[in-house]
Amino acid sequence: MSGASTTAHSVVEPSGTSKRIAGFLVILYAVVSMIPLAWIFATGWKTPPDSISYPPKVVFEPSLEGYCNLFTTRTRQTAAYIEELGPPQGECDEVTRRREMVIAGSSNYVPRFINSLVIAFGSTFLAVSLGVFSAYAFSRFKIPLADDLLFFILSTRMMPPIAVAIPIYLMYRELGLSDSALGMILLYTAVNVSLAVWLLKGFIDEIPREYEEAAMIDGYTRLHAFFKVVLPQAATGIAATAIFCMIFAWNEYAFAVLLTSGQAQTAPPFIPTIIGEGGMDWPAVGAGTTLFLIPIVVFTVLLRKHLLRGITFGAVRK
Amino acid sequence: MAEVRLESVTKRFGDVVAVDGIDLTVADGEFVVLLGPTGAGKTTTLRLIAGLESPNVGRVFLNGRDAARLSPAERDVAFVFQQYSLYPHLSVFENLAFPLRSPARRLDEATIKATVERVAAMLRIEQKLQNRATRLSGGEMQRVAIGRALVRSPSIYLMDEPLSSLDAKLRSDMRLELQHIQRDLGATMLYVTHDQIEAMTMATRIGVLDRGRLVQIGTPREIYESPRNIYVATRLGMPSINLLPTEALAGLPLPPGVTTVGARTEHVVVERESGGQSGQVAARVEWIEHLGDQNHLHLALGEHRLVTLVNPDMRLAVGDELGLSLRSPLYFDAAGERIAA
Ligand SMILES: Nc1ncnc2c1ncn2[C@@H]1O[C@H](COP(=O)(O)OP(=O)(O)OP(=O)(O)O)[C@@H](O)[C@H]1O
Ligand SMILES: [Mg+2]
């Protein structure tokens, strides 16, 4: 992070035309990047035949089948057997019977989704907490070899984490961390913590020491001053860091495939394994992906408000 | 209340010697002002006393106790920072209440409220209590910062240019207010300023710092009337002291060894009749600035310049020739040290 200057306003107000062109380009870019998402969202509401029809259907009759299939497992039965069952219970039952199947139980989507939540929030919390404490230490104390340590911390991100997948796989197997939520939390924390330290150090460097010094003179310990004065002012940085950590942990696929298969499996490796009759069940995948996007969007939108609030603005005379 | 003693304290930052072997005692209830140009080590001296820096050499005593092992919180000092650093995430009220809410104190809410309101009224910021600390003018922020020191009754107040961004009227009001507070509480105060009037009117003693060294300390009168050297002499006086080499004053009686004469405005006597009187040198009026009750008179003595105050009644015009004499000025030797007349 550069020491962002607060005075970098452009002097000349852009003209109306250039504003309109810029606005058009931004909207165009947004629309183009939204197309895949829109397609996934639409697919979630299609029937399996509609989802693979060619040419692709843009207009279709919405169906709950994708969402039903996402949350349930089904078995094929004879028409006679289904006849005997009596009236269908609820929308999903009906949709399923139309395909000559009955609901056998609930799918693994909900537990996988909960795993994702636990692991992503757990590792984000850990990475940001560890990050904010070490960033504070690097920012405020004379640490021997501080620059080398910081470089070392960053260097852990200089190759793709998956490059060390095999050693981690072996290590985890020995330690009994394979396929455990704890193992995944530790792994994602380890990957995110270097980013967290660097980002947060930049933010904490910007907070004048006088704030803590004033608090310490006023009778607070350094730890108190840290919680009462530094943390609130680092809120912006903490929010930004948490978003980055969260997005990584939420979307991570490769390690999740390698290290989790049952118990601790997260949603990303689970969603593509949703197999329907005779191939992928695309509506269920679409539905699963749509729901999977909700938490990260909510998280980002909630913290975004915080991001935009420049709270340390102007209380220190420079 | 308390006494502060610095014993040959030195503080270095890398190659910079910010404070260089300072010995200083601030007695209980005393108001000591530190004067010195920028970078002289004033802030560093206060920070050493507050425990925000630890000396490389020497010791700091608070109430006769070596403070080396005391944390800032344990030293019972209040510090008004030069950069006033209010907490931007808190309201003015919460900023003022912050020291009272510290774990070391644990006051009840009613006491806190009463104290904050009393101090806010004193500093005339009571209408701003609900404002965010960032929504204040510079002068208001500065008053809140002073307020944060005044809500407590610490044994020592350390103030680093606390009035520097107030307008002239408010500054003189606050100056009186601080003096009253200090006297009423019998507080020990160490106060940094660049403002001569503050130094002269508030201080029990003034300490003059030069590149980390304490050059002289004494009552305002001593510093003004008997400065130890040229450096100290130039710190006080409006307009500032005129330093004239002896050549410019040929014809005036001077003690032996003098190379520079320091003439404050009260040492300078000008008379209209120019010409050969003994004990006078010829001066020409170069420029006159009208200040209302007095005039700044810029004089040329050959190629040297001199500024003094004259009564506007003495109707002078640019180009007038005057006779100038000196009444017990200050004499300095080649090293800049003062020679007693
Ligand atoms: N934390 C620091 N690191 C390095 N050098 C420092 C530090 N603090 C102060 N100094 C140096 O020490 C010297 C004295 O600084 P100090 O802040 O005490 O000056 P000052 O008398 O308060 O000046 P001013 O009137 O401008 O506030 C300066 O040369 C300054 O650059
Ligand atoms: Mg200073």
C-alpha cells in the first residue's frame, strides 16, 4: 500500500462527453462480466432438458427442479409404485415424480455449504487477527531484521500455494488434519496471513503514533490503547483485508479437492459433483452456484460501507 | 503535585542528538517555559519526561524517584501534543472523557459528565461536545486537546505549543485561563512555545534550548536583561535585538574585548540634532512603519541596519539625519558570550 495521499484531486472537472463515454464503458464492462453470472442464475431455474437444449434457450418456463435436485437425492421408481404413494407432498415431490423418481433423502449441499461458511469465516478471522497483531508489531516496534522478516512473509506468496500441495497433503495425512475443518482453516489462514500482514501494516503505518501515546499517558496500557484507539481507526483496513481473505477462502478449489472429500468438504468441490441422470445436472449446479454467491456478496456489501468511510481524515495536523 | 528533575539527559535518534546533556529541575508548582527554534529538542524533552522516549544517557526523576521503570501511564502526567491528535473516531465529548474512562481511574458516569462539561465550558467548546472530532476548526481541536489534559489533575502538565493555532484574541484569553488554572491547582507545568509573549507572561522560569542543549534558564527578567550569549539575547524582544559590530559604533565608549553590541529598543536613544556631539553616531532614517501607538524606525548606520521603536510624536521622515547613542546596551565578545559592562 502506498501512503495514499488525500489531496490527489484532479483540478479540471472532466467534460460532459468524456464522462458519458466513461460511464458507457463502465456499464458495458459490467454487463459483459455479468453475462456468465446471469446465465448461471437462469440455468438454476431451467428444467434439465431446457438447460442443455440447442440453440440455448433464453426464454423458458421457470422450474423449481434445479433447486429441488440440489437439496435432495432421488431414486428412480416404476410408475406403478409412484401411483400407490398417494398425493405428492409439496412442489419438489411433484417435480420429482414427473420424472418417475421419488425423493430418497436430503443431499449433502447444506452440510457442504456450512463447511464453507465455517472454514471461510474461521480462516478469515484468524488471518486478520494474526495479521493485525503482527502488522502492529512491525509498524510500532523495533524488530531485529524486520525487513527480512517481512520479505520472508511475503515470499510465501511468491509461488502458487498449490505448488506445495503434495508436501501439505502428506503432512496433513500424518497429522490427522486431512478432511477436517480445522485443517482447512489453518491452511487458508497460512495462505492469507501474509497478505493480511502486508495490507494491514500499510494501514497501521498511516495511523499516527500520537494516538496511542496520548492514550498511554492517559492511563491506558498499550494493549488497551491498541483496542480502544488503533483498532477502530484501522477498521477500514481490516474490512478491506477481511474481504480479500474471505474471497480467497470462499472460492478456493484446488486444496479443497485435494484435502477434503467427506466430512470437511467445502461447497466448491461439491457443486460440480452433482450428477443427474445421464450427465451433469446443470440446473442443480446453477442453483448451487447462485446460492453459493450470496454470502460473499452480502459480506462484501456490508463491509463496503466501512471501506468507503475514511475515518482518520484530518484529525492530525500535518 | 510534583517535581521533575532531568540529570544530564541525552537522547539520540541515529546521528541526530535531539537532547544533549540537559540538566533541568522544575520545582513543584513551577511554570517553566522552553524556548528554542524548530528542531531544538523541545518536544523530545517533553517526551522523555512523559516516558514516551527513554534517554540514552542520564536519568529522569519524578518526585525524586527515578522514572526509568515507570510506564507513561504510571507517571501521572498530562500531555498536550503539538499535533493535537484527537481521536477521530470519537465525539468531542468522548475525546474529553477518554482519560477519565481509563482502567486506572474508573469514575462513574455522572462524575465524568460533570467534569467534561466543566472543562468544555472553560474552553468554550460546550456547543461542540456532540461533534465528531474531525468536524472542528484547528483552534477548536486545539482547545479539545488542552481539555483532555485539564479533565484530569495530574502531577505534571506537559504542553507542546498548545495555543499555536488560536487567533490573537482567543490566545490571550486562553493564556490567562491557563495561568489561572496553573496557579489555582498549584500545578507543575512544562510548556513549549515559540511565542515570546506567552513565555514572558506565563513563565516562572524560561529555559532556552539550542540544538539540544539548555543554554540558559532563569526568570523571564533574567533571560531578557542578562542573556548569557547572543543566541539567548535574540530569543526575546520585539523588535528583536539589534546586533552591531563595534566598527558601526566608532566614537561610542565600549569596554575592552567587545566585538558585538546588542542594542534593544530601550537601549537606543535617538535625537534630532545630528552632528558632532561626543557619544553619538550619525544615523539616517530609512523607513518608518506605523503600528498605531508606536512607530518602527529603521535606521542606517553606514552600511549597518538597526530597528527601534519611537514615539509617533517625534515627527520623522525618511532621509532625516539623527544622532544615536546607546544606554547600557549588552556587550558580547568574539565567541558570542556576554561581557559584563
Ligand atoms: N522519532 C524521531 N526519529 C528521528 N529523529 C527525531 C525523532 N524525533 C525528533 N527527532 C529529531 O530530533 C531533533 C529535535 O526534535 P524535536 O521534535 O524535539 O524538536 P522541537 O524543538 O520540538 O521542534 P519544533 O519547534 O519544530 O517542534 C530534530 O532534529 C528532529 O529531527
Ligand atoms: Mg516540537
